[in-house]
Amino acid sequence: MKIRAVFNRDGGTFRTTDMETYGRAVEEAFHAAGHSIEIAIVPAEGIIPALETACRRGDLDAIIAGGGDGTISAAAGVAWRSGMPLGIIPAGTMNLFARSLKLPLDIWKVPEVLAKGTIIDGDIGSADGRAFVNQFTMGLHARLVRYRNAYHFASRIGKIGASTRAAVGVVLNPPDFEIEFDADGHREVRHVSHISVSNNHFGHATLMYADNVTAGHLGFYTAPPLTSAGVIKLAFDILRGRFRASPLITEMSALAVDLHFPKVDRKINCVIDGELLPIAQRDVSLRIHPGELKLLVGTGSGDLPVPGYSSTQI
């Protein structure tokens, strides 16, 4: 295979990595497995243009993106639209999609796994056409990210501190809003404090990510209006890995979820794969696209390929 790898030099672990040495290590791993690979190390603003340029080439068999969850989500959108197989090197803080794909979280170990890997047909979600690999959220999580972004931080420790202060702010001021939704024809009106729509159902780990990205559905989760005590209880359930089992969470499965906000009288936000974004209108359409994201994964990735999904050894 001929592969183009694009690494975000500003992303997470890569900021403190000797990228020339790392690039040589990646080349060695892929050359040893019989592949040809090109390495590009670019700043954050150059990631999307570099990936789009690679996907327009006719001589490549796959692309690899390296960086944090935001980089990986953006790369997945580019790969999905182009049909190009995508491998990922997790260099962020949470690395949620890498966890879903059961890849090593050590940037020095994952190249060898990918070089000996296989290509599968995975799922990807979209919110009004914008791709997401982990989740779309509103309410508690969006408020947490908005509060956190208001603080200045320049390190992982600083981010943790900002997140802690933001969490206290959310506990003291939890959101409460009305939604109308249609989930595969089931229509309902609810008052909620939180909405999550995930690319396949979350597993049962403390960090919320799917255990399988080939199951072909959205996970749709809502929490009712919560008091400060209710937010603390839900946070405790999440920390115990019991988000889905929490009595505060209602869970559904769907191929399509349409949200409508009948009483919007101010700016509202959502979070898509960790990025805070404004919602410019009262409606959001969420979809699952089964098997439309070609993914380069390790051969020991457990239950990823399922009947009805193809896999190809590289």
C-alpha cells in the first residue's frame, strides 16, 4: 500500500515530541511491513488542506491522521466524503475514537499495529451534514465546555484545572430546555438538562465512547431537568462507568434523530467531538451512516468487523 500520513504538530503529545525522530520511526514500521509511506508534519491550520489534497491524489491507498480528538474527527470527515481509508494515531488527551477502535494509546506503538492492520467498513455520524465519530451533545456538556473555554490554559494540567472550575459552575447553574424530537418515527416533547447522540452506543467505561463502531445505529441519551444535586449524582454515575445505567438517563437507539427547539430565545451551543459550536437554527438532523467510513485498524481489534461489513488485509 501507498500511504500519506499527516501529523498535527500542535496536537497534544506531538507538541513535546521530536517529530523528525517520530516520523522516521513511523516510516520504519510501515516499510518493515512492505508499505510505502510519506510523512507530512503540519500546523493545526494545515491539517484539513493537507488531508484534502492527499485524498484527491489517485496514487494513494490510505491516509493516516495524527493528533487529538479534534484532528481525528476532522480527518474522519475528509475521509468519509472522499471514500479514502483512514488510519489514526492518537496524540490527544482523551483519544476517544482510538479507544473505540481498540488501538494502542502510545504513539510509539500504534504505527506497527496499523502497518500490520486491516481495513474495515466503519460507521460515522453526522449533524446537519457535519461528521462526528464520537458524539453530538447539548446541555450539561456544552455548558461545561463553554465555561472551560472562558479560562486561559496552556497545558494539560491547566486544562484539568479549567475543567474542574467549569464543572463547579455547571453544578451551580445546570441548563434546562425543551426539545421536540423524532427518533425513527417516535415523536416526543421533553424538558431536559442534557442530550447526547453517539456514533453507536456508548460502552460501560468511565470515558464515554463506543465499544463497537460497526453496529450501525445512533445512541440517543437524554437527562431530565436536574438540580445541582442531580448533576452531582449523574457525574458520580459517569465516574463509576454507569452513565447508561443511571436512573437519570433515558436511552434509545435510532438510525435518524431530528431535534427541534421550540422556545429558543437566545444563543444555544452544541459540542461535536469536543468542539463547541453555535446552533444557528431551531432544528438539527442527526444521522448514522453505516459502513461508510473506511478505517485502518489493528488485526486484533476484537469485535469491530461484524457480518455485513467487509474487511481487507493490507
